[in-house]
Amino acid sequence: MAEHHESDAATVATAAAAHVVDPAAFLPFALPDIDEAEIEAVVACLRSGWVTTGPATRQFEQDFKAYLGGEVETISVNSATAGLHLALESLGIGPGDEVIVPTLTFTATAEVVRYLGAKPVFVDVEPEHMNLSIEAVEAAVTPRTRAVLPVHYAGLACDMDALLALARRRGLRVVEDAAHAFPTRYKGRLVGTLDSDITVFSFYANKTMTTGEGGMVVTRDAELARRIRLMRLHGISQDAFNRYVSRTPAWYYEVVAAGFKYNLTDIASSIGIQQLRKIDRFWQRREHLARRYHEALAGLPLQLPPLADTENGSTHAWHLYVVRMAPEAGMGRDELILKLSQRGIGTSVHFIPLHRQPVWRNSCELSASQFPVAEACYERILSLPLYTKMSDADQDRVIATLRELLA
Ligand SMILES: *Cc1c(COP(=O)(O)O)cnc(C)c1O
């Protein structure tokens, strides 16, 4: 054991000597942007004595709704995963149903389908944006298909016009996994206000804004919103639950469905209110960093991520800046990740396609040959550091290191 530790220490010492990396200077791939405003808001919440769902959560939902233009209903939840589950539940998805999801996403997108006893049907992505392929969706539709769950990969919207047209033609519901897409515009309209049934945002720690853990479900449909609110908190009927307006005694409530425990706390919402106030500034910073990467990395053996079509009013949220290594890079993706890490730069891979994950590969009998585009992308993708707290100098270090390794 002692020997093992010593050799570990020796390895670290050698690596540090070779590259002169100060461990304190490690540049992570993502970091939340929290400052005194969030800290004071959380302290105020704690001092108020109301820490679970209450006035701050109501305020956060109203502020989010206002940001989206006020025409939608906003239902906060304790994660986007919970929100996706509630969204599909409200649409009546259940055993025997199929829901189409892209393979290049986080496992949450598929697991919520399984929560309801339905079957996730995985489809390939298209090579340019790595969003789900509309042709692949079309080919995957069966008489059992009830819904499609598109993911706006990295923060650039899917071809929603084509997807919604297909959904209308084939009688499918659409739930947008917008975990990467706040704020994203699609042809001038914010994701969350498009013509899908439901949109779900994530406030996980590395997303474009955070509440620690949290999410927001957005819909125009009042009936769906009512069901989602009900199931968010144990299936306790709202009328009885709302003690402020109810004429029944405060202890009385009715449970009308076997619901879930997916409510967002006021502690989290206090953070969310402050983050939302800064979201446009956050977005501008991300946009600035993405453009700098674009300029500085041109000419290296890297395929740079697609830009939004600003001509038609689309924008990119830049949750992720995903580059693809060109065949002439002289090293593989795994080697580049390792070398960047040895030089104190964190990166990540979004995503290991779900058809490669044991649970989905085995339960849905998937093979790599069914997903040639995602397979080809997966071999070559890596996500570079991109977050609002990253300085231009931090980014220059990433750029210089990439030049050193690849030029
Ligand atoms: C982060 C993420 C989720 C899950 O969000 P949580 O808020 O952590 O539940 C779902 N889908 C995608 C594509 C994500 O990146």
C-alpha cells in the first residue's frame, strides 16, 4: 500500500516537473458563476425561515416566465430530469409507447422514458450540428411512437420547423430537452416559446445558469401545466394545498394522484433569481469567448463548431464549445485530452453516445453500426473550457497549448 502511494506521488512529481503545472492553476472545463448577490440571497432565504418551496420559488417562476415573454406557464422542478419525467407523464406516455431520442445526449433524456415503462428509441444525429437527424426520426416512427425528445446539442437549436412539421404529420408530441439551450433563439424566437408541447431547462451546476440543482418546465398548454404542477408535489391537489386562499382548514388536503417529490426549494430559487438577472451578460460573455476560440483556432487541425444562422435571427447559447479533431491532427482525441490535462487544462466529452452505454445497448439491443454519424463524431469530439468566469488570459492559455500540441 505504502509503495503504491509512493509510486503515485512519484508519477505526479514527474508530470509536474515535466510541465511545470501548478495544481492551483488547473483550468477546469466548466465553473458556475456565483458571486455576492447569490450568497446574500441564500443567506436572506435562510434567515427568512422559509427554505422549501415558497415565495422565492414563485418569484423565480414569474421572472423566468417574464424572460420568455410572458405567454407561457413556468413550473420549477428540482432537476431537468424530473422536469422531463413530468413532461412525458403529463402527455400520458406509458407502457407500450415509444419515444424517440437522439443517441448523442446525456442518459437522462432516455431514462425518463423508461421511468414511465415506455421504450426509448434511439436515432442517429446529423453530421453538421450533431442534433438529431430528422430523416432518422422519420424512419424510426412506428404505430407505437407517441413523442420525440429533441436535444438542442451544445446550445444550438434543432431544425424545429422540420421536426414540428413531421410531428404534426405523424401525430407525435414534442418535448424539447433544452438543458443546453438557455438562452437560444431559433429564427428569432426563444427556445421555450416554440410550438412544441413542452420545453425543459436545466440549472445543473455546469449549465448556462445554475441553482445548484434545478430545472424549469415550460408549456403554453394550461391542462398540461396543471397536471405537471399536481404531479410535481405528491399529487396533492392545488386547491387544498394553497393554504392562503383555501376556506378549508389549513391541515386539510387531498391527494388525488400518486405523484412525485420534484419541487424546487426557495434556497435554490434564491440563487436562480439572481442568476437570471445576469443571463444576458452571461450569454454575451460566452458568445465573446466562442468567437475568440473561432478566430484563434482557425488553421489548426480541428473542425470548429457550427455557428448560429444570425441572418434568420437564430443564436447559440454556447453551453458547450465542442471541437472535432481532424484526421491530420497527428494524435487521437484521448491523447489530446490527456496532454491538455497534463498541462493543467480540463476538457470533457459530450457525449459517450447512449448506444454505447451498457444499459441501453443491452436493453434495446443496439449496435454501433446503427449510428454511423454519432460513432464518427464520438471518436473525435472534445469540449473545451468555456464559462463566464474564464478570463481572456485563461482562454489564451488554452489556445496556446492547443497550438503547441497541434500546430
Ligand atoms: C444536464 C442535462 C440533463 C439533465 O439535467 P439535470 O438538471 O441535471 O437533471 C438532461 N439532458 C441533457 C442533454 C443534459 O445535458
